[in-house]
Amino acid sequence: MIIFKIGVNGLASHKRILGFMLMALLTPIYGQHRIVLSLEKEQYLVDEDIWFEAIEENLTDELVISSVLHPGAPTYCEVILVDSKSDTLPYRGMIFTMRYRPDRWNGHELHPGDQRNLVKELHGIFGERDESHRFSFYLPPGSYTLQVLLHSRYGWHVEYGELARQMGPEAARQQVDRKTIRSNMVEFELIEPQGVEREVHEKLLQAGRLDYQITQGSTVHHQIYGIYKEMAAQYPTSAYLINVYDALRGYTASRAGHKVDLEKQLALFHDRTYIHSLLQGSNVDRLQSILSTVETKYPGSKAHRYIEKEIVRKRGRVKQ
């Protein structure tokens, strides 16, 4: 988790000090209901996948009832990305409609010590689309700040709606308790690729341009698949390797006959946040079958943690 960094001389920059103080003010202290946000590193290449994880934790000694932890439900959850100009980028991800139905669901139960997580890739919810970026969208070089807000009180908007009906515009002046939890802030930088990575990046853009042609009626699936397969073989240490394997999970590669090799991806990415998205598509029996292997080969890894959590979630049990 990127929070605070001390310089070589043992003193932090003013920017880091202020950032740390702000984080301390916004993040609930230990022993409370909180969200901890993390990235894997502080610097990424342009178009490199950026996976973040936000972990909601109940560190109280009481049951906590929370709401929907997903940016597609902005009434409850907001992922906020701010660039170096202090501009907040518009959310461009999926939005789904969720009716307030307290007769069916009263909120997500977090017992003392319970956690749940949100894992997303930033380009898919903030990036812009162009002829080189049909699915893996684009964010320009520069520095960014990321934060997650959760309005954890399920039903707060119903109360506000009632006030609006009764009071009209004056309702905006009223305080409606949303039970908002703010995560810590994390900073990262996007830089242009250099050397071999620049070559890999160009191949990635080439595949993206071909992918865009599909929307114009072209059938270039095998050509695109060939590019990704070549990249995986020739650049096994590239920062773009997750982009490649993530793309190989898609519709284009499957039409070319590609089948996802979960064991191979576990070997490559067992301790990367990306692996969470891959495991989401597996049923309980499949997850259970690979758990023993993961426990032996990658104990304590992110894959290990995600598999255990996903089994519990899909079985509908709360881990005490």
C-alpha cells in the first residue's frame, strides 16, 4: 500500500507530509469500520494495466451493516481519480440500476473481523476509447491520486428523496447521514515506455488497432491472437504481460481458439492483484480443486487469499 515514503536523507518531502496528514484525517482509526486502498507500485507505463484493491474491514466488536461496494452503483460507491491538474476524471465504467428493496436485502453484513474487497482495473473505468484502445482504454502520462468512498448506509438516498419531495431545492441544505467511509489516498505516476518496453507497447497498440477494425466488420481475430501469443512468448518479463494475458481471455482470442490456462496464469501472477479477476469466473468446485496446489506452491499469496474468500462468498457463508 502506497502511503508515505521517506527520502534518502531521512526526511519526507512537504508533499508527502501533507499527503500523509490528509490520509490520517480521512481514514478511520484502528478499531473502526474502514476501507484500505492499495496499488502494487507507484509508477506504471502508459497503457499498462493498473489494478487496485480496496478492502473494507469491520474492526469493531459489533455487527456492521454496509451497502454496495461497486463503482457501478455510484449511489453507494465512488472511485475518485484526480490528475496532476487537480481535475477529477469522469467515471466511464458500467452503471447498473439497483432498486432499494429492504424487504429483500437489508445490506451487507460484516461481522467483527470480517472483510470484503473491491478489485478493479483503472483504465476500464476512467480511460478514453480511440482507434488503438477499443477495450483497454487510455489514460495520459502524468501523476494521479486515487481514493474510494463508500456511502455505507443502505437507504440514505431514500431519505434524501423524501426530503426533496417535501422541501424541493431546500433539501440540498439538509444533512442526510450517508455513513460515508473514505479510504486512504494513493498516488501513482504514468510514464512513457522506453527501450524494449516501447517496442512491446507498439505491438500492444497494433493489436488494439486491429481489434477496432472488428467493429467495422473486419475478421482479424487470428491476426490479433497471433500478436498477443508472440508477445507472451518473446517478452516474458515485460510490464505489459498482464495486459497480454488479460486480452487473451477475451472474445477475440476465444474466437481464434484460445483457451485460458488458469494454472499457467497462477504460476505467473499468483501474487498480483490481477489474478482476482481471473478467479471470479471459476465455480466452487474448480476453486476447491486448485486450492491445495496454491496452498502448497504459493502459500500466503494473493491468489491463496482470493481463492479462500471466493469459495466462502460463493457458498454464501460469512467467515467468522
